[in-house]
Amino acid sequence: MNIQDVLEPKVKEAVSSLFSIELPNVEFQPTRKDFEGDVTVVVFPMLRLIKGNPVQIGEKIGAFLEEHVDAVAGFNVVKGFLNVSIHDSVYRDFFNGIRTTADYGYQPGSKDAVMVEYSSPNTNKPLHLGHIRNNLLGYSVAEILKASGKKVYKTQIINDRGIHICKSMLAWQRFGEGETPESTGLKGDKLVGNYYVKFNEQYMSEVNDLIASGVEKKKAEKEAPSLIEAQQMLQKWEAGDSEIVGLWKKMNGWVYKGFDETYGNLGVDFDQLYYESDTYLLGKDVVADGLEKGVFFKKEDGSVWIDLTDEGLDEKIVLRSDGTAVYMTQDIGTAIQRVKDYPDINGMVYTVGNEQDYHFKVLFLILKKLGFSWAKQLHHLSYGMVDLPSGKMKSREGTVVDADDLMSDMTQTAKDISEELGKLEGYSEEEKTELYKTIGLGALKYYILKVDPKKRILFNPEESVDFQGNTGPFIQYTYARIQSILRKASDLGIDSSTDIHTSAKLHTKERELVKQILLFPETIQLAAQNYSPALIANYIYDLVKEFNSFYQQVSILGEANEEKKALRIQLSKKVGEVIQTGFRLLGIQVPERM
């Protein structure tokens, strides 16, 4: 139910009846807390069509609504704002209608399918804080799209080939002395990442030696022996050299095992994996076809390009003069392959940092020019970088914040704060460990997801695990408080299982809570349309604030009137369910006790 949907046709009918004007649309907003009313009709936009005083226009429309709409209990006009009050019975009937609805807010699934790509790491290093934002965003958007009624496939393309991978391989060959994840006790992705850093140290040492011997810096960077050897290794890999391919498979295998562990701890999953080693040549045939059709053009050196200057962009290369593919070639081919693999896909969402904004503008335009109808449904979920108080991260220098270490630190921080607050009497050690992880990961995920994806984040671990304010633990604590109320109600034998049809006036705090619950389905739809988990996160925070205000101002279990008591227990239960559902969309768990 949406009050605005009920009122909009009636406001249009009022304007038509009173002023003989057909109103194209009606602007609504929630009534300000300092005025009486539930929903506000904004009169000012109507003045383009209706001449007159906005207060008088509002008064006439308000009187019409009060007379002709059963749901309307009254109205008042403040300047150009018509504040409409809704009968308690409307809210009561709405609440009775959704009280026992499982997965309230979800829309039934349709055949409309979308593929969401996220993570897409390189196999030369472990996942870091930037990957955490990527994974959390992609996973949450996939879950929100599902809840909005779409069929969703989660995918990633693993960047498992190229010069970066060869750098780790070469360093391991030189310095590894046969060590493995088993012999070192290190996760495979960490072991390989260490050799990527080791390569860079060796390379920088060689560059500095060359510069010291009089070689110009740019030339030294190109001619350092380690880089030349890594390039030769890449050529051997592309030629199918059995020894190099064997080493590549072995080291990538270590990395995948490590990635799986990280994904498991982070709570994200995938339906389909694509590998760059399988897809990097995919687009070459498409480019050849596009060349024949005149979508692309060839330059004198034999390289193939597309001219996008009419669209305000540049010329973009899609095939090098030696016939080798560039990233754009691969991405064109991969997109087409995905639609072949999943013919019901009607769109794709690419979760990639905002440094690739231009790349995706070009990719989507090329696919449109190649004539693919689904290209209109492609979206780049562009997001800002994550910074730490200590500054920017760099993989090759080994200064990144490792994803596993961060999750472990967050669990430890949650443990320290929980022990300080001293609220865990009667918990077994196993229960405590599980709770610390739930709170720590909840804090991390909520802190990142509550921010609009486009904005850059300064991540402060201590701030995220605060039990007050707009944080995951604050919301988890409210959920646990609700579960405690429900357990006590059950222990007292209170029956709150039937609908409440009393004519007694709703308490202001009961009304506000029902109004907030009522917004959940449209919030899911808005979050899906905007690819923004932040809308869900901040909605849940607003709901929790409203519940805590309700909890402080009305008695729940101590209420003498049995019907009022039952309604308040039902409201508490539904708020808990909406918190749990909303947090599930963010990939966050909620504890039964805290």
C-alpha cells in the first residue's frame, strides 16, 4: 500500500472538478514533524496551470479530499503545502495486511534477468580493502535486484593472465626455493602476493642501478633485466610453453584457494566465473565483423579503431597493429559471450571503480553501434575509492590493507569493545566468537554500504564499531533488544497472534512506526533503480531510530490494555523482521542476543 498512490488520482480529480484543469502529476513529500499530517501535497507546481493564491487552492483541494476520500481524516494548509491526515484505520488495516507476510517488501520474481559482475581480481595478489567495497557493493546490488523482482546471475571475470601474473611467477622461480602454501603455512594468494612485491623490489633496484650508470630514467624502466624476462615469460605463456603454463596453473591454483576462503569469510558468492585466459581473444572476430560493417576503421599501421568523436568521446583502439587484443576487445567479446551463455539476460551491471568510467562509456557505445539491443540495459556501477586515515594503498609496494587481515581486525575490535561493555554473561566461548564476527563484519559492511557508491570513503575501523549512531552494531543491538522483548512476551504467555481491529486511537509513535514500515517496499525498488545499497542502509537506520523513540515513549509489555499490548508486540516483531530482511540485502547477519 502506498498512500500517495491512493491520493494522486483523487488530487487530480479535485483539480479537474474545481478548476477544470488536467494535472499531469502531483508532487508529494512526507509532512514535516512540526506540522500535523501524514503526507503533504505541494501546491506550488500547480500554479503554472492554476492561477490564484496557493493557500486558497490548497484549502479547496483539501476540502474535496476530506469529502470524497474515505482514508482522509482531515487537512491543514501551511503556505503552499497541503498537509493531509490519514485515518488510523487505514494504517491499522495496512499493518494487519502485512503483519504475517514473509519477506515483506520483496516483489515476485519475473523472467527479466540481469547479470551483476563484481570482484574480478588479479591473480598476483590477495584481495584488499578496495576489493571489499567492490564485493560488498556488487553482492548487495545483486540481492536488492533480486528482491525487486528480477532474476539475477552473479559473476566475475578473473584477471588470470598478463605481465603482472608473470612478475609473481618469475620472482617465485628466482627466490621461492620451491616453497608452497603448505610448507609456509601462508594462504596461497598471500604467498603469491609476496612474490609480486619481491619482483617490484628487485625491479626497482635494477632501475636504480641503471640510472646510476648513466641510463635515462624512462629507458632504465623499460630495459631492467627483470621486466624483459617477465615479458619473455608472457610470450612463452601465449605460445603455450608447457613449463610456463604448468607453473601458471600451479600458482593460480594457490590463489583461487585463498580467494575462496576470503569470499567465504566475507559472505559473498558467484553463479558463474569467467577467466581472462579464456576470454582475451573473444572479441577479435566481432571486431573483424564490425570492420566489414563500417563500425570500425583501420589505420595505415593496420590497427583497428572506432571513431566516437560525434558522441563527445575520442577515437578508441580495439585491435593493435600486430593483431593482438586490447582490454576493450576482450570486454566486447565477453559481454556477447555472456548473453550467449544466458540468453534471458536483458542487462548487465559492472561493479568497477570510477577510474574506469571512460572505459565503460566507450564499451557500451561500441556494443550499441554493433547493434545489440541489450546494450541499452548496461550499467557501470561506478564507485569511489576507499582510503584509510594512514593514506592511499599500493599493491606493488606491499602497503595495501589485506582483506583477511581487516576482517580479522574488525572481529578483534568488536571483541575488545564488547568485553569493555561487559554484556556477555552466560555466553559460551563459541557463542562469543560467533558474535564478535557477526558484529565486526556487520560494522565493516554497514560502514561501507551506508555511503552512496559514487562517494569516496575514509574508512575508520574504530568508528564503524561504535554502538551508538548510524552504525551496524547500533542496528544489530536494536534487533537483539526486539528479540529479547519477544522472548519475554512468550515467557509471559501473551497472545499477540491475531489481527487488531480496535477503534482506539493509535499512539503517535505507533503511527510513525507503521508509516516507516510502509516505506520498505518502495525503498527496495528505489535502491534497485539506483543500484544503491545506501538507500536500504539509511532506511533501516531511520526505522531503528523510530523504533527506539517508540520503545522509550510507550510501554510495551507493561501496557495494561491487552489489545494495545498485542499491537505493540506485533509492531516490534515486524520491525525486527524488516531489519533482518534489510540487513540480509546488505549481506549482514543479525544476532538474537547481544
